[in-house]
Amino acid sequence: MIRIHHVTHMFKKESTKHEVKALDDVSLDILEGEHIAVLGHNGCGKSTLAKHLNALLLPTAGTVEVDAVDTANEADLWTIRQMVGMVFQNPDNQLVATTVEEDVAFGPENMGMEPAQIRQRVDEALALVGMSAFKDKGPHLLSGGQKQRVAIAGIIAMRPKYIVFDEPTAMLDPTGRREVMETMQRLNREEGITVINITHFMEEAVLADRVVVMERGRIVLSGTPKEVFTKVDLLKQMQLDVPPVAELAALLHKEQKQIAADIMTIEEMVTELCP
Amino acid sequence: MLKDITIGQYLSGDSFLHKLDPRTKIIAVILYMVSLFIVNNFWGLGAMLVLSLAVVLISRIPLRFFFRGIKAIVFIVLLTVALQMFMTPGEPLWELGILKITKEGIRQAVFMGTRLILLVSVTSILTLTTTPISLTDGIETLLKPFQKIGVPAHELAMMMTIALRFIPTLIEETDKIMKAQSARGADFESGNLMERAKAMIPLLVPLFLNAIKRADELALAMEARCYHGGDGRTRLKALQYGRRDAVAGVFCLCMAAGAFLTRLL
């Protein structure tokens, strides 16, 4: 379990020397095997929160514990980074090596594993994201979605319990987005890896077990997708989009009370209207 | 257009030289360079010439690659030959005012010219038969013993790897920025040298800014993947010497010893 306990994070802005509160007394427990989506506007603090989970940033006040290990504990830094993997937004800027398999091997190499064991993990990880056929290719020859899958394989090869996805689909085309989301869900359901998806796409948040909405460094809403997305007015107030189907359901519900308000997908809507 | 640029000009193949360990090849090239400058008579030079031709044939690299390399240094070779010919003191063969060609001068010119051409051809075999990755690995392992005296072997190799990784990415980006600027009326092709250099500024500014941003993000991603320098780091593909390397090593030592012996003739 990852326990975020009353975390506040202050940034000093270079230009103005002003202190900015990026996180303001945030508390959140992330359970094992959970798929959780963190939603919010640019600058709401969701990326800052993500970087606290594997000690890339340390809290100014409060604590973050990964499986009861405090991230501020420098002696456990590499254990924490191995347990909590992180996939970043720009697929190009997280691939280090000149071939796909060398890149996937980067994490295990840093952990000082034996070559034979590295080889085994690289092959497994590439198979898991369906990129085995590309193992000798240069990263620049791949599409955005493929690069992001290689980046995910690079994380899986380290056998993490948790993977934080920091807006992994923001720079991808629709095909790439679908590839990455499918991989993410498979890792969560079949491999039992806890997924924390930082995003601003509502369609992605609907797929999660739990949705957390952030605004100005605080958690303002939290619950299952159905609980969160039925609060259409509140979300609109925060200038967040609501999944179109959820918005339609809310509108219909206003007119016709027998239509349920918590409909998230097109399939659900179809069965609701034509049972 | 920029996509045509290749770095390191590696030519894939499966010759004896392609299969050698990169460390063996680097050491062999060093020994070859030393030998080339040890020999001081025509017997030795002739032997080196025959040997170099043999290596070129073993590498199975088309000859045009070597001619291309020699073409690139033709000016330097001519300059060296001319300087040696006119500036070496000794028994004059031909004189015109202050210009004079001496017997020793011609000898020196032939030596230096041949040496330069052989040097460029044989060292280019190293990059032609070795992938940039294994070349980097080779340099890293060879420099490792010097780490104790402050040579940053791992860091150098890491920098080279990242540079190789990002060259295609940055070329692609340059292409994109150029197209974006051209679409808004920028002109990179006409004008004199000064004007063209000036037109490059709006190209370089975004390119550099982006490169710095990339470096920042890459450093973060590397840290998140437990990167903490070369200490305790292992490799997926560890370099390994084979029987081939022993053969090549013995051969190179013989060459160096032979070169030394020719001086006694």
C-alpha cells in the first residue's frame, strides 16, 4: 500500500522568488491491485503528486510511505524506485539506449542483475507489451504508441508492484492511446500491478476503479467513476469535462427520473434505453 | 533530406573483422598506427602496405568506401607531400630559385603520403565493421582501469550512447522546425553565406531549447529507473573475447615486433 499522509509541497518560483504551494495537505491511500485515476487541470498538482510516489520529489511537510517505507529515507531510495515504476508523458525523452532491448535492459542493469537474468526479464517484458518483434530496432523507427509500450516494458523489467503513469497518452494519436490503455489495463488485471494513471482524459478515468479529482493542490473529489462523474455540475464548475455519455445521462435523468444518472459507457446507455 | 545523414558509417556484414571483439579491434588499430610510424625503410613500408591490403580484403568492404575516405583527405596528403618534398634538407636533385627538391625530400614525401593514406583506410575499417554501440562498450571497458586516476570511463560511454540515441530524434526535429519556419516564409536556401547563417538562428534557438528540455526529462526518467552512475551496474551483453580475438591479438603483436625488426635491416 502507498500511504500519502498530509503531504504539502512548496516550490520556489525562479522568476518571482514566490513560494508556490503545489500540494496542499493531500492524504490518499493507494491499495494493492487498485487501478486509480488522478484527474485535474494543468497545474493542479497531479504531476507533483506523482513524483512524490517514487521519491523524485520529497514532501515539504507530511510523509509518503511505500509498503511502510518512508520515501524520505535515503537508504531505501533504490528499493522504492524499483517498487514504484514511472512512465512519463513524452515517449522520446525516456528511452535511453539505441536499441529497444538495450533500453528495456537499462533498469535491471542499474539494479546490478546477472546478464542471464536480465536477458530473461527483457524477453518477458517485451512479450508482455507485444514488442518482441522490435527488439533490435532503434527507438526512432517506432511510432509514439510503440515507444510508450517500450517505455512500459522498461519499467516492467524491474518487476515493480506499482506503476505511475504520468499522462502517458497526452502526446499520442488515437491508435497509440488505445495501445497504451490496453497495456495498462492488462497489467492491472492480469499481472496484478497497481496502476496510478495521472490523466486529463475522462474516457481513461472511467476505466479506473477509483477516480481522484485534484484542484489547486488539493483533492476535491474521490470515489468510483460513477460517484464522481454523476456530479456533473461540480465538475463543470471546475472546468473539467464530463464523459459525454455521463453528461447525456445526467441531462436525461433531469427530464426523466426513471433513467439512471450513473451511466458511463455507450453500451450501458443502450441497455438502459432499450432494455 | 536530413534523414540521409548516417553516423559512424557502420556497414553490416559477417566477416572475420565484424565478429571480432571491439576491444581487440581498438587495440589492433593502436598497434597498427604505432607500427606504421616505427618502420623507416622501404622494406618495412612495403610489408605494411601488403598487410593493409590483406586486412582490407578480409573486411570484405567494397573498395569505394576506402576511396571515399581517401578523397576526403586528398588535400592534406598533397600538402604534406609538397612540404616534405621541398622542405627536407639534403642532396639537391632539382633547384629553381629558393625551391629545391632533395633526394631525402622525395623519400620523406613517399613515406608520409603512404602512411597517411594507410592510416585513414585502416582506421576506417574499425568504424565500418563495428556498430556504434559495441564501439562504445569497447571504449568503456578499455578505459575502466584508468578510472582510478580520474578518467570518467562510464560517464563518457553513457554520453556517447545518449548522443547516438538522440541524433536521429534531433535530426527529425530540425527537419520539422525547418518546415514550420519555411511555411511562415523563412528562407534557408538563398542569399550569401552571412544571410544563410543568419537564417539559421531562428532554427537553432528552438532546437537548443528543446534539447535542454529533453535532457532534463531524460535525467528524471533515468533516475526513476534506478540509474545512479556506473557503480554496481551490470550489462545485458557483456563483452567476451573468443578464439578469434586471440588469433588477431597474436597477429598484431607479431606485426608490431616485425615492424621493429625492419629497422635493423
